[in-house]
Amino acid sequence: MSKPLGIYYPEYLQLDKILDAQSLESGKQGDPAHDEMLFIITHQTYELWFKQIVYELDAVIDVFDDPIIEDKKMGRVLHLLARIKTIQRVLVQQIDIIETITPHDFLEFRDLLIPASGFQSTMFKEIEIKLGIKRQHRISADCEFFKSRLKKEDLQSLDTLEAKETLHDLTDRWLTEMPFLRYKDFDFWKSYQNSVDQMLDKEQAIIEANVTLTDREKQFQVNDLTMTRAKFESIFDEEKYAQLRLEGQFRFSHQGFLGALFVNLYRDEPMIYTGFRFLTLLTEIDELLTNWRQRHAVMVQRMLGTKLGTGGSSGHDYLTATTQNNRAFPDLFNIATFLIPRNELPKLPDELARALGYFFRGEKDRLKELEL
Ligand code: HEM
């Protein structure tokens, strides 16, 4: 009698379901197109990775959904976000595989797929929404397709998802709670504003003293500097900021944006570094999503030229527009505008700087004092 095998690989992975899930549309029509198998398997692989990304995002959102975020959980958050990034790199590279289908061979089965489209990937939409891309951030064609191309139940579940707090919302809330911005009589933003004014005055003096520039060139550079001053004013003046936010130029709340700027400026302080890593990972995830969109859009141009997509969009043009527009954390990219060099940064009060360092470093100093 043979021994029982115990847990069995194909059953554990339910391979019967997965490996039996490739049904060629061209085969059903009696003329199987060889490359349709690759087309289906590539898409299915993407959907599985999308599922994993959603799973990791849920775990991250869970941590941030707590009124008090436990410091200890931040390490895990960073680990999961880094995992998402690693998967995304594979997703960008996987475009290479679909590109082994030539545009001519694609024609063998493409029309049979109309009106199905990647646009109907609810997993992809879930990733976008969970990160923070909501209907109001999408281009009008994208919003239109939401209404017209999705099944009612899919649309409803995406609507429900949009009503929940996204990772963007939760990050904003976390940033607004940034301590350290006011410490006893130290008001960080007042000091920062002074530093910015001094820096810009210095730059203006350099332009005016530059003998290699004509008056016209000087005027041009001074005008540019005036525009930079106006940009800085928009973050120092809460009302101006609110107006620009309404116009879509900022997405974080005013306090959230300032919190993110502070984290970027003082990332060398050990207590701030984890926050900086977190924001950097969000930036990288947003960038990789954009990289995927770009590669997908260029692949689509190569595959279709200027033809419409099977889902009815303008194809390459539509996808290029989403590349520019569908961003989850635009503020984290634009923050660079407001960074000033380290040597111009307001010095933090000693007591605060010590509190932002590693505890054991303070202990060592104390021990040294005791030895003395
Ligand atoms: C021959 C290969 C492919 C072609 C020609 C193609 C074409 C298109 C086109 C034209 C659209 C715009 C909507 C429409 O009009 O249909 C689109 C959207 C989309 N495709 Fe593809 N695609 C291909 C492969 C893939 C693969 C492998 C994936 C992986 C999942 C994918 C995922 C998506 C997604 C998620 C969208 C929605 C994007 C958005 O609305 O921002 N596509 N595709």
C-alpha cells in the first residue's frame, strides 16, 4: 500500500483552476490564433500581481487607519511598500513579453475581443483608488468609461471603495499630526520663511551684481525669482494655498504639505528618517505606476498605431493623457520646488535636535559626563 502523499502541490495551488482558465476566443470561432495564449497568460499574470499589490496596500492602510499609529509598525509598512515596488518593477518589465506578439499577429484575434479592454481591470482600478486616485482626479474620458464600460456591480464596488479613506488621505492625516513644528518658542515656519527670504534676497543680489548679464537678461532672471517668491508665498499663506488646492495644484491639506516638506528638509534627524523613507517609497510607487503607464502606452502605439482601443478609447492618445494625469501623490514630486540647501536651513533648538536623535547617543554622553 502506498503512503498518503499529504498536502499535494497541484491541489494546494489549485492548479486545475488556474491552468484550465485559458480559453482562446479565436479557438471558439474555429480558427485558434497561436499568440492568443500568450496574450491571455500575460494578462492573467498581471492580474495576480495586481491582487498581491492590493493585498499589501490593504495591510499598509490597516496600520494607518488607526487613530494612533504604533511606531513599531512603521518598519513593516516600509517593508511592504518596498515589496510593492519590487513587484511593480517586474510589471514594467513584463511589457517585453507582450511585445513579442507582432502587430500583424495581434490582428488575428484582436477584433474578437471588442468591447473587452484592460480598462475593465477592476484590480488595476482598485490599486489606483487605494493609493488615492479618485474620480475627480481623472481625465473626463476616463470618468466617462467608468460609467459606460463597467458592469453595474463592479462600478458599485469601486464607488464604495472611493468613499473610503485612501492611502493618500491617511498619509495626509499622519503628516498633519507632525510634532516638532512648534517647540516652546521655536516656530519652524517663521524661521523657514526668514531663511527663504534671505536666500532669495541673496540670489537677487548675485543677479544684479553679475557683470556678464545684459540689463534685459538680468530683468528676465529677476522676474523668474519673483515667480519663485510667489510660489513660496502660496505655501506660507493658508488662504492662497486653499485656493490653489481647489484648482488642483496641491492635493495634501496645508498642514499635510508643510509636514511633508519638514520631513524632507530634516530627514538627517534619526527620528525623522523613517517618515522620509515612507514618503520616498510612496513617491517611487507613484513613479513606477507612471513608468508602467508609459511603457504600456508606447507598446499600444506600436501594436495599434493610431487605431482605437478595443474598449473604444482613442488608444495611445488616451493612455498618454492618463500617464500625465493619473498620479496618486503629485505633491511629493512638487515638494522639490520648496527645498532650500542644508546650509540655509533654520537650526533646530538643541533640546529638540537631541530629542530627534537616537536615545542611546544621549545615554553615552551622560555616561561620559558621569565618568568625568
Ligand atoms: C497587445 C497588448 C495590449 C494592447 C493593444 C492594449 C491596449 C489598450 C488600450 C487601447 C487601452 C485603452 C482602453 C481601450 O480603449 O481599450 C488599454 C487600457 C488598459 N490596459 Fe492594455 N493593452 C495591451 C496589453 C495590456 C496588458 C498586458 C495589460 C496588463 C494588465 C493591460 C492593462 C490595461 C489597463 C489596466 C488599462 C486601463 C488603463 C487606464 O485606463 O488608465 N493592457 N489597453
